[in-house]
Amino acid sequence: MSSSENEEARAASDSAKRAADSAASEAAERNAQAAKSTRLPDGRPPRRSGDGWTYGSDGKKHWGLNGAAGLMLVDPERGVLMQHRALWSVEGGTWGFPGGARDMGESAIDAAVRESWEEAGVPDEDGSGIEILETHVLDLDTWSYTTVIAKTLRRFDAVISDPESIQLAWVPLDELRDYPLHPGVASALPTLLDLLRPHL
């Protein structure tokens, strides 16, 4: 291949990358706008086997027929990946970890990684690039929520990839309490930080 052909191929590749980046940016903006509405957005993905409401031993309604899980993803340099929850979601407008309902037969770790990838584009879809450190389970008999604590092994750039997030941000550990946290995250935070501390 001649140098001019090389330059043309490189220019075509650069152009394709710019177009893909632009499309991803536009999609993230559309999703973020949908998340600011109090109305459930149109065109939601098909229901999964775990989608639905159930009740825990606390008498409250909880999302996830098989329980739910979230990923507390920690970047040692930037802090914890936090999700500003869509206004139409449960406890909308608060901040929490990417997460959601567990599919039937799905482990809590797999669910947390899948949900985080679906909502924030991180970690990799197969869960590579992170190290699982600890898990914390809120067990309400008929329903449970598992927080999976993990550390990044390389840099990830989160992107809003569905309408469940108004914003995504890496928040330093000592600033987490400055945010209006989801009540479940707020109540579990002292325990989660104690579990995380030996790994830092």
C-alpha cells in the first residue's frame, strides 16, 4: 500500500471514529434528557425474567422478583462511580450505584456487572478489567439486595447508555456523603466503606 493509500485509510478510520463518537454522545444526551422526565420513557428494553415488584419482610415494595444487585465500582484515583438516578425511577433524583433486578438463576455478581455495563458502559461486558473485593447483602427474606464492591484494574470512562441515569460521576470517597444518596445506599454506606477500607 502506498503512502497516499495509507493516509486515505487513516483519514477514513478517523472519520468513522469521529462519527461513532458523535453518535454515542448524541445518544447519551437523549438518554440523559429522558432521565430528567418523571414519565417512564417510551421504547424501554423488553422485560427481563427478574423485572417486577415484590415485597420484603419490611413490608415495602422492592424492584426485582429474584432480588437485585448493584456495583460499587472504585477507581483508586477517582473514587466511586455514582449514578444520578432518573426522576421516573424509584427514589428518582437521588444518587446510587448502577444496578437493578437479577435475572432468574443469575448470580448477584453477574447481575451487578451486567446492570452497570447496561447503564454506564462499565466495566467491560464480560466483567474484565475489575477485581471483585467484597459483597454486602441486605436480606429481607423474600427479597435481597447485594452490593458488589469492586476495584478497577484500568481506567474506565463511564457513559450514559440508557435512560436510567441523569448523570454519572466518579466521586471521591470523602465526598460521598455530600450527595443526596438513595436511602438504601445512605444506610449501607458506613458498612460498605468499612468493607472497602482494607483494600485501598
